[in-house]
Amino acid sequence: MQNEKRQNILFVVTVILMSVYLLWRLIFTLPWDQGVLNMVFGILLIAAETVTVLTTFELFFQKMQKKRTLLDFPNVPPEHYPDVDVFIATHNEPVDLLYKTVNACTFMDYPDKRKVHIYLCDDGGRPEVEELAKQFGVGYLGFPGNTEAKSGNLNNALNKTASPLIATFDADMIPQHTFLMKTVPYFLLSEFIKDNGEWRLRREDERDDKFKLGLVQTPQSFYNPDLFQFNLYAEQGIPNEQDFFSREVNILRNASNSVAYTGSNTVISRKVMEEIGGFPLRTITEDFETSIRLQQAGYITYATQEVQAAGLTTTTVPSMIKQRIRWARGILQSLQNTRAIISKKLPFWSRITYLSSFLYWWSFFNRLIFILAPILFALFDFQIVNTGFMEILIFWLPAYFCYSMSMRYLSSNIRNQRWSQIIDTIFMPYLIVPVFLETLGIREKTFKVTNKNKAAGRKWLTSLLYALPHIFLLLLSIAALVRFVSGKYGLALFYSSIIVFWLVHNMIALCYALFFMIGRRAYRETERIRAQEDVTIRSQANDLQYSARTVDVSEHGIALYVAQPMYMPPQTTLNLTVKNERYEANLDAVIVYVKKDGEGWRYSATVEPINETDKRQYMQIIYDRKHSLPEQMNLWDTAYDDMIRNVKRRIIQPLSYQRKMPRISLECPVVFTNGDSCTLRSFNFLFFSASGFKGDTTTGTFVTFYTKSNIEVILQHTRRTRARRHELLLSVVNIDDIVERGLIDQMLKDLIHSHSESA
């Protein structure tokens, strides 16, 4: 409560200071006597500042109202849960992608699962998709003649089904098993009321129109790093770029009932969809327009904060840019179609929110103005702000400081001002023209499915071409900085610090854009997701059995952590049983590398489910979870840290671990039965490395020693030495016999114990 009060005070102070700053800029700083060009750029700059600040003010207001607009989650008896139709919309996505989504839908919890009706809505009319539906025993709604993109596909499904609620998922969005149980009860708020801490059915006189719920939207979430996380080596430092909208902005819009339907991870009332005539057709963002039309019809659109499904975010620069252009043009289309900004069917604050949505897409033009302004002043002597240094310190500095602090409170550490500017800078060159054209009514009518194929992202030179505008602006900024500071010393340099600050500030964002466009090679075809699950390991070559914990899991691989090294003959197929409290899967596995990990060992293996049941269970073990990418920013990371990390990671090649057996460090003196002696330095079950050898080292010579537990170990000299070390390699001749007698673990304990004693 204290933090909330402090936050609200800061918001109010920021609004006052920024308003004073903008009034000062408007009245006193425009270059009226500096010529037409200076005046034009001066007006553009203050317009950009005003639009940026006003859109933030709208979010401040929503944030201050947030707690008042949260709906209670009712405890509903099982018999009151209604039927639900689950629509999985697909156009041309591969079947293996659909498999994971359909599989997860079949595992969703519900009091009576006979009330859950799953449909593959395929406007491609593909036989392989119909076969997939048969495989899972779900409905198939083919619509090969569809000419209305996703809206036509979903409207076809609406016409052929009848349940009162509809859950919609994109082809790649994998729901958690709790999805329906976390969303459907909200629709029963009109029937249930909380009375003395207990939920009961409402009486007729207790019916409340404020619970006219149209849809419940859960956050869009992704199990793979987005391009900002991946290309900038920031997977552990920043959340997904879309998290700021899904988990912050859209939640705040509950306050003005202007929550956006994002097309997936949503439950919608069939009754209200029929009332508004189904999914709208004359837009390329039918989801966004659907939510506006529901609000105009008097229904609530409600956003929840808990992630209940995750999908695959776009993995190439061209596809991401095309996606954002589609969003920009589609949202502007929908605002025009519904006249949401001036619609009398919407309350005042809803219209303000939609005005803010419109202005947001002009933030990319604003960003260009902010980058050009100091360049024009420092490089071309434009006078676009008529003021002195002290006036800037008085009016701008306090307002900017409070604004930056308020942005931190606003985003709940999901996004800060620096990252907002970086993102706007990256998209800026490619969104200005589409937004301008769409505002004038010159429309993009073609719906294009976003490409999410990772393999397509490896042609980095093509992506780098997208950085040409950023390179041009960066070179201009460098030239402006060099020219501006040249010959300045002492106070002159101090008085120039504001311009220097903005030039450097913009150059940092442009460097990020360059790193982003250069990209980074993706080595894995499927994502590894951090998970800690119990694993039992059995070898098909012997009777050895070990217990382990997963470090991460993926569709074709797994990393395991064990406290002690395991003996697994090379190329041996292992049997893994991965188990948690809901799922259990049996896998065939082959170790591909081993490395030391803290006090224990990490084994990485390729895996293959033994049968179809195991495959379905394993898919759920991987995806039915809260995913491991960060939900908040690492507040200790600065722009300097990010730059250094990017430079280092692009120069220094990562280590490639190739060992398939663990190399266990030893310092174990031994005396062989023939009187020879040496110090055993390391052991990987198949070989010892040894130094300080006294005796015959002829290749092929056999030597024998006994461990503390009297286990016989027979070694043979080889011609090899350990790389970059003057250590001889001795092969373990009787390793199979030791394993068959069940002595391998004891032998290892003896060796490690001898190591400890010698240390």
C-alpha cells in the first residue's frame, strides 16, 4: 500500500512537471525568427515530445486505477461449468507444430471433460491435418474455400458448433493444463456472488449487469527467446518484448474496459459473438477489432495477468518487421472501421485509450525526430529549440528525471525507458511509411501468416541490409559529435553537455539496432526449456541404474545433472524415465557430451520417446509449465554491460563440448603389482592419464593395481598422451568385467577417496 501511494505521488508530480515543461517548450522555445526550416523542425520536435508524453499519461492513469478493476475469481461447483468449444486456427503451419498444441488441449483440466470439444479449424483443407485430428480424436473443420483469412476460418467454426463458450488458440500456442479452470469461472460471475466469504448462486434480485463478460484474455507468452533476447545475447537479462503489452499495458486497460483481444489464449462468449455478427472481415487484425466491437456492444473484455499458454515467437528479422507492419496497419484499420476514438458507444476513458493506441504507432516517427534533432543542431547548425543552458536544467532535467522514474514504476520492471527507445529505434525505419499510408486510408488488405521458421534466420547478410538506415543515422551522429565537441574545452564543453548527452544516447540505441540486425546464429532447431524433473537412468548394456534431475528439456534432447559421474559405454542406448506429479515418459537416449557442473556432472543426450503415449507425455513434460525465460529485467545491467557482452560474444567463439565420457580429476599415487608406480591424474572410465611414471612404459605393456576395496584394475600402456599435457594415457582393460560384477561405483569411490587423502 505504501509503495502504491509513493508510485501515485510520483505519477502526479511527473504529470505536473512534464506539463510545465511542455508549456514552456510551446510558449518560449519555438524558433519563430530562425527561418521556415528551423520552425518546421521545431514544431515537429515539440509535437513528438507532446505525443510521447501524453500517451504515457494515459498509462499513468490506468496504473493508478489497476486494483479497483480486478475481478474476483469465483469458486464454482463442478456441475455449473458450461460446454466449451476449443478452436485451433491453422492455415499452413506444419503438422508437427500443430501436434503439440492439439496434444496440450487434450490434457486441459475440466470438471467434465466431455464438455470440452476441440476442433482443428483448417482453412487449408489439408489431408494431413484431418488425419492429425483423427489421431487425437478431435473435430476437424476444413474450409478450403475460405477467402476471408482467419476471420472466415473462425466464423465457419462458429457456424458449425454450439457451445456457449469458445476458447481460441493459434496453431503454435500451447495451453497449460490449467487454462480452462483459470478462465471459464469468470463467465459465471453473473450467476454467483460472494456472501460471507462463500460463493453461492445469485437470486433474481441480485443479478448485476456489470458482469456482462464478453471475453477473458490471458497473456501472450513465448517459450523461445524473441529476437531482442536472442540477437542481443539478453535471454537472461530482459523479458520478451511483447510482455510489456500482454502483462502490463493490457492489464492496465481493464480500468477503461479497453482490453485488446490478441487472437489466442482467449475464452469468448458465443452469445456476444453472435450479437456483433461474428469475427469482423474488413481488417487484417480481426482480433483487435473484435474486442472493440464487444466493448461497443456493452460487454466487458477482461485481461488476466497469469500466463496460461505459450507459443513460438517469430525468429527472423524480415518476418518480425512484416509482423509489426501488419499489426500497425491492422490496428489503424480497426480504429477507423469502428470509429473507436469518437464512438459514443464507448465511455470517455475508452476513447482516450484508443486515441493513445493510435498515437503509439506514431512513436516510431517521433523516434526519428528525436534522433535527427541533435544531429541537425550539431552537424548542420539548425536552431530548432530557442533556449539557454540554465533554462534547460530548470525545466527539462527535473521533468526528465521524474519521467524516467515513473516509467520504472509503470512497467513493473518488465521494460524501462532505455529498452523502449531501443525497440522504437529498431522498428522506426520500417513503420513510419505504413503508418502514414494507413492513416490516410491507403490500406493493406492481404493477411500474411508470420514466418516462424528458425532455419530461415541464418542468412545474416540479408538481415544486415535492414540495418542500412540505422548505419546511416549512426554515421551522421558520429560526425555530429566529432564536429560539435571539436575545439571545445572547459565551460564550453560543459554547456554543450546536453547535446552531447542526446547524441551519445541515440548512438547507443543505434548500436543496439546494428547488433540486432546482424543477428546471431541459431544452432538448435528446438528450444531447450529449463526444468527440474526426476529421471531414472538405465543402461541397456548392463544392469546399472542411476537417479538424476533434468537441467533442461527439449523435443530431441535432454540435459541431466548427477552428483557422481556415471559409467555409460559410448554409443550405448540408455532408457530414461522422466517423471513429475502429472506426467511420465519413457525415452531412448544416447549421451552426446559430458562436462563438470559445480560439484556434480552434466550429461547431455539426444532422446526419442519409445512410443506414441510416451511422446504425448513427454511433450507435456516439456511444455506444460511456466517457462524459464525472465519475467523482469535485470536491473543491474547497464547499456555498457550490454555492449561489452555483445562485442565479446560475437568475437569469442563458444566452447564446444565433445566429451562423451566424464573426465574425473584425480591426484592418486599408485604402486602396480610389478613394482612400477605413477600418479593417476584423471579418469574417464575408459582411460587413466598418468604422470611421474617409474618403470616400463613400452606400448602394450600391462600393469595392475588394486583399489582400497581390493578391486583389481588392469591397465595397458598406449602410445597416446593427453592433449597439451605431458601425461600418458593407459586404457582400462577389464572395465567390462568391473561393470558386470557391479563394482564400478565402488571403484570410483575408492579412487576419489584416495584423491582426497593425498590432497
